[in-house]
Amino acid sequence: MQTLDNINFSGKRALIRVDFNVPMDKQYNITDDTRIRAALPTIQKVLKDGGSVVLMSHLGRPLKKLKEDGTVDVDKFTLKHIVTRLSALLGIEVLFLGDCIGADAMKYTATLKPGEVVLLENTRFHKEEEKGGEDFAKLLANHGEVYVNDAFGSAHRAHASTTIVANFFEKENKCFGYLMAAEVANATKVLKHPEHPFTAILGGAKVSDKLLIIENLLDIADNIIIGGGMAYTFFKAQGGAVGKSLVEEDRLELTREILRKATEKGVQFLLPQDSVIADAFDANANTDIQNNTHIPDGWMGLDIGSKAVQAFEEVIMHSKTILWNGPMGVFEMEKFRNGTKSIAEAVAKSTKEGAFSLVGGGDSVAAVNTFGLAEQVSYVSTGGGAMLEFFEGKTLPGVAALS
């Protein structure tokens, strides 16, 4: 796995695929610049060597969300919104180029001077990007002598800028950026070389979203903790009364099969004993705490209860490797955040006592950031879908292209 440290960028143009797909408000102000900050060390390494930088990224899915007249909403999806924040973070002026393959852009990047940084327009303004177009990728490749992929969040997509473009660079002129290398190294450590006991904490709404990762982890983990909405499908499958909690009726037999496999493989499969229940999906709903097999009609589980928290904490504190993907409840609402907060605190405490912890997946990352615990776990992944597919055991195209 070649990284930035294997290459001297002096006098070279580095074409860097970053992930600047960041959230913005209605006025296009960036509300979370984590992904931009994560790319800074890679950019700074090239500049420190005496190279120049051409950045490319996507932002949203502009061709899937056209305006009413059928045209692309450039104002909403342009990467120009990124320039001011990026310039401030780098401490230098970043130039924005209004296309990623236009003649003017090509002409400009061909004469870049050491120390200069330019940002190309959203690669997804071109349909060839998501289709993995060879000709489009070849044009992108003209922007640099070295290709650097630092966009782990897009590594599971075989798109032109994340995968195909690598074909147009010799082996010695393509590498992982620091973020990409760290993501792969930390995920590999958990998946391939975990210290035991290894505990996987999985939350979120649906079993179907986590099915493949559960099945893969049954061969690796010692403990699998289940929280969030998907827990109620397991309880319903075992004949429990779950009120109007979220249930995937077509996954009931599948959950029974998962429980059977866990027993067969000797994996401790922990479901939450109790829940904070509510009479409506509302921040101001009436609440109660109830055993998860006896939730009354008209009520729904929206967070794990105190007994579940205690049981989960005990397992987490005796773990040497921890993977956390998905919240324990609707933590965005004050009444239903205690479970997720308690688990986050337990993961941080276990980490302090020597465990290796990896937090991945958008909501889990949002949780540790919300509770101010991101610096107290071993690693926080920036790649939601990519991280999920990695732990499902899939080969990520963006990683394979450089391996």
C-alpha cells in the first residue's frame, strides 16, 4: 500500500481526490467541516514537498435532483461553496475552476506553480463520473503527474474520479492519502487482527441495512450488541409484544436465523432488555420504560432503557476491541438520547483503559461529536457507506485500484 510518504512531490502536480461532500444549510454555509479538515494533512504534505495541488470531489447527487425545468441546480451543488472555508483552513488562497474537464481548467492546471492549490468543480455534474467513464477519467488524469486518493467516504464507488482515473498513472505515481491510509489501516486492524474479546455495537433503524455486516461479524466478534429500531424486529420474531415499534415484517425469519447462527458459533448476541417507550414519535411525547417483550399497543420504543444500558456497559468494559456503528435510539431528541450517550461514554471509558475502539457510520460519528467524545475513542471514521461495506467483507473499488 503506497502512501504519500513514498513520494517526493517537489515540482509535481498532485491530483487529489478528496471527499468534500459536506453538509450545508439553506444559505450554503458549511455546518460540519470535518471532512475538509481531514484532508488537510495530505494537501499540506504535497505543498511542503514543493508540489502543487489539484483537488477534485463530488457534492451531493446533482443529476438525480434536477430543477423543475430539468437543468442541474448549480447554485446548490457547486463546490465553490467550499473555497472560502478551505482557504481559511489552509492559510492560502485556493482558486476555484468552474469545470473539471473544460479547456480553460486544463490550461490553467498545466501551468500550476509550486505552492498553488486549485479546486475543480463538482465531478458529478458529468454523468460519466458515476458511470465510471474511461474518457472522462482520462481527461481528469491530465490535471496531475501523481494521483492521490484521500476520499475513503467514496471508496465503495467505482466512479471515474475514485477508481478509473488510477488506471492512467504508473504504479509509482499513485498512492493513498493520509486519511485513506488511516481509514484502511484502522478498519483492517478491527476486521482482520482484533484483540479479543471483540465487541461489535450495531444500531440504527433496520435489520436489512445491517444484515451483511452482522453475518460477517458472526465469524469474527465475541459479542454483538444490538440497539436502535432494528432490535424490535428481533423481539417480534421471538413472539414479543412490541407495540407500534419499528418492525420489518419480512425479516422475522431472517432474524431467527441470525440468532440461531450466533448460538451455533458461540457469539454472545445481546438485545436490549428494556426500552424508553413513547406514545408518539415526537420530542414532547409521553414516555415510560418497559420490557421489550411487553410494549403496550400504541407505544413504540425510541431508546434503550436503563437495564439494557447496564448490561451493554458491562460487556463493553470487558472488551479489548470495539466497533460501533449506529445509535441506540433517536438521540437527536433529548428524551431519547441517554442510551446512545451512555454507550458513547462506555466506549470512551473502555478506550481509556486500553481497548481499541473504532466508531464508523454517520449517526455514530455524529453522536460522539455531539457528546464531545470524538477525541476519547481510538479512531473515528469519515466513511459511512464505505466503512459499512468494508465490514461486510466487500472489496472497495477505490482501495483495490491502489492496492
